[in-house]
Amino acid sequence: LSAAGDYRVAVGNESCVLHISERPYRDIATASLRLFYLIRSGVPIEQGGAYNRPLGHPDTKVLVHNSAASPLRPAGTVISSPLGWYDAGDYNKYVVNSAFSIGLMFAAYELLPEYFAQLKTNIPESGNATPDLLDEMMFNLRWFLTMQDPYDGGVYHKLTTPNFEGFILPTACQQQRYVVMKTVTATLDFAAVMADAARLYEPYQTDYPGFTA
């Protein structure tokens, strides 16, 4: 097939449409990356069309749970841990889960840097000098930095409520939020993601000065 267009392929009683174009997966790539913008925590979503919503979960007054206490941060200590992405089906924020996502996104970026350099997804940072993929990951990486206990370097596994919220908007959530249990998995994931980030964000000091340090 040498001409762009939609072609119907049929085998017996089964058929499907085959779309031929210069960039057949562009819409899927754009929508997949925009999903992460739509699940941002701690900011209003103002470029989401039908999914716009006010700020939910500022997370500027999060408590250290008993399971996460350390000498310089005993249980009940109030910390600020804003930004980051909500998880797949709840309003909690997980280091391990999102580190896995970021690892895949970093790998994709390194395979196709030229592609991602021109992929614009209509997020607030789209006008800067950094590819949108790296901009979106930075929103979660800035939250990562708040999840490390400065006393011992360990990383909290997640920021969570005691119970999952109902099927309600973030602005309707009223439960206290906690950082819980530092784990080896979260700490190693944090270290690996930050090592990648220190390398990949080096060319983008204009937008993110000092981050790689």
C-alpha cells in the first residue's frame, strides 16, 4: 500500500479497517502521554477539556505514619509532599508504581529522542525548551524528591489515606493523608529513576536549573 487512507481487509466473514498514514500512532502516543497530565495531583486541571477539575489534594500537610517514623521525623510529623500522579484506580501516590512507569518512559525516550522532541501534547509546559515527555515525568520526579527521609535516605513506599476513597472527585476527599513505611523496593526504584533523570535532564538546565545536581 503506497497511498494514505483507510483500507478494509476481509478474510471470510471477518474484516477490519487498516489506517495507512505517515504517523499512524501519533494520536495514540499523544493521548497516552496526556493521560498523565489528567491524573496530576495537587494542581487544577485546566487544559483537560471535559476532564477539567479544581485542585485536589494539595498534600502540603501530610503526616508521617507510625510505620515510617525515624528519629528526626517521629510519627505525626507534618511534611509537605505535593505534585505527583494519582495511581491507576485511586487517589494515592506510589513510588514503586510510578517509578516503573517512568522507567519505561525514559527507555522509550532514549530509543526515539527525535520523535519525542516534536511530540506536543498540550500540557502547561508545552511551550518550553524541554520535550513534553520529560516535562510530564518531571511533575512526578519533583514529588519523588519529597518522599525521601533526610534522616536515613530511605524512601517512603507511598502517600496514602487509611482507606480508599469512594467514586468521588478529588475535591470531595476529606481523609487525612500519610506517608507510610520506607521500603527497600521504593528506595532502589527511587535511586534508579534519579540516576536516569540526572543524565537525561542535563541538556535542559534552562527549564530545570540545578535539578540534575
